[in-house]
Amino acid sequence: MKKVTNLVLIVVFILFTACGGKNETVKPIRKDLIQAVYASGKVFPLGYYKLLAKFPGYIKRIYVKPGDHIKKGDTLIVVKNDQAELSEETAKNILNFAQKNASAKSDYLSIYENDLNAVATKLKLDSLNFVRYSQLLKENATSQIQYDQSKVQFEISKANYYKAVDALNNVKDKTGTEAENARINYEVQIATKSDFVIIAERDGKIFNVDVRVGELVNAQKMLLEVGQINGFEVELNIDETDVELVKPGQKIIYEADAFRNNEKFEGEVVTNYLSINPVNKTAKVISSIQFAEGQSALAGMSVEANIIIEKRQNVLVIPRDYLFDYNKVKVKGKDQPIIIKKGIEDLEFIEITEGLSETDELINPAK
């Protein structure tokens, strides 16, 4: 048994050596060639956007479910925040108090108005007294000292009057400003509270509800995924080495694992993003996609894509394995490698635009 095994190994070795000792050769052929760029990505509805919580709170009401069609202005979710409601109530109380102080019948303003009335009455009396002493002095019926005293008292009363006028005007400005600031603050609190009511920004369809009633959410927590109802688009990631080949309008062939029977879908490049992701060295491309009637796509579904860069018919090609050092081939009967010019290429073949003919016989450089 051992001898038979050894004999078999020897025969296999001889056959392998004989086959390996010969250089495999091929001749260039003509065929249609398609150059494509591979990409992967995800499907999203047109106009896709996420609705986020602006402030922390807990989910009080949910008015929609996945699949619902919505109109602009529809209430979708209500988030409750006790602190926000308390702030609104506080702001309302401050506004009421400030408006009361600023009103024409305000007790606060009446203090300054009473002071003004008192000094105005005093000024009137001192003014009359000053006029009387001025007349008496002209008639030599009073002394200079009494006249001077009446004049000083009149000046003091006049200064007190203007001081009281300024005080009343200042307190009116102050209470008016406080009332206005309180109004603005109250409106801000109302607006802030409205941020807890999530409203549809435009017509569309609900694709995902990511929260439940009673759930505590933080600011920037995703609540809903929304999109249009009339189509989908694809967000593709293109390797940075292929970015310059991809242009708007190029045809795309898609495959998706979510669909059986190796179904394929078509689309085209719509937009190229002008930046490279430093993490995965890819660029983003937005493209269209057309699904067959009756097929239901899901937001976030993964797809693989071949972006058709160029098609050429009846071109001269060689297998990729027969090319080395980027642009050289070995030709049977020639001692030195031949330098060729390449055209488009796919995973198996390379177009030869110059340097070879259909009669040349190429040697596999790996042999």
C-alpha cells in the first residue's frame, strides 16, 4: 500500500512539473468592454430628514406611526418638560407684575406722582412769595434779606420740582422697559415650550418612530425619520482613487441583498460631494434609483452599485494577468518586454490601444 502511494505522488509531481514548465500564452482578442466603478451605500427617501428633540423631556404623546402620510404643520410628537412649564409660569407672573407697575394707575408710579404734585404745589407757593417780595423790595417795603430768602426758597423749590419730574420720567422708563423685557421673556418661554411640540416641516411620510410614550429623551435624540412619498435616492461611498472617474449623469446598476433572485435596479449619478472622508478615504455621491412596480424599499437599505464609466464595442483586449509594471507585456519571440498603451478596463480585461495586434502571442509573466 505504501509503494502505491509513493508511485501516485511521483506521477502527480511529474505532471505538475511538465505543465508548469511551459509558459501559458494567449492572443489579444476583440470584445465589448465596460469600465465600471464599484460603490456601496444606503437607500433613503427623497427629502429625507431626521426630527430631533431640542430639549430634554419625556414623550407625552405620539400622533404618528411608520407609514403614515403627513401634511406640513401636523403635530407629530409632544415632549413634556416640567421645568419648561415652570419657567413659562414664572415668566407670566413676572410679566403681570411688570405690566401692573408700568400701568397709568400703578401704585408704584403714584408714589412718584404724589411727590411731584407736592413739590409742584410748594413751587407755586414759593414762586408767588418770591414775586411778592420782589414787588415789596421795589417799593422799599421789605428788606434785602427777606427778598434773598424768598429767592433762595424759590430756586430750591424749582430744583426739587425738576428733580421730581426726572424721577417720575425715569421710573416710567424703567417700568416700561421692565414690562417690555418681561413680555419678550414670556414670549421666549412660550416659543421654547412650543419646541416641545414636534411639528411636520413639510408634507411627507413617516419612515421610523424611534421613541415610545413615557420615554425620557435628551436634546438631539432622534425622534422620527421623515421623507417624501414619491421616490428614493442612494447615498454612495466612492473610494478616493475612483472619484475623478465619477460624473453626474452616469448610469448605475444596483443590487440589494434585501431582494431575492439577484434583482438589479438602475439609476444614475446626481451629485458629487466635494470632500473626502478622512476616516474611510471615500467621497459621497448622491444617485437616483428606480424600483420595479410593487417593490417596497426601506429607508437605510444597503445596496451595492456599479457605476458605468464607459462602454466600448469590439476593442482589442488582453487578460489583466498578462500585464506587468503598469504598461508592459511579454511577447513570444521577442527578448524585451513590449510597452503598450491602455484604454478602459474591467476586473478581467484591459483594452490595448497601441503596441499589440491580434496576431501577437503573449506570455504570462507569472510563468
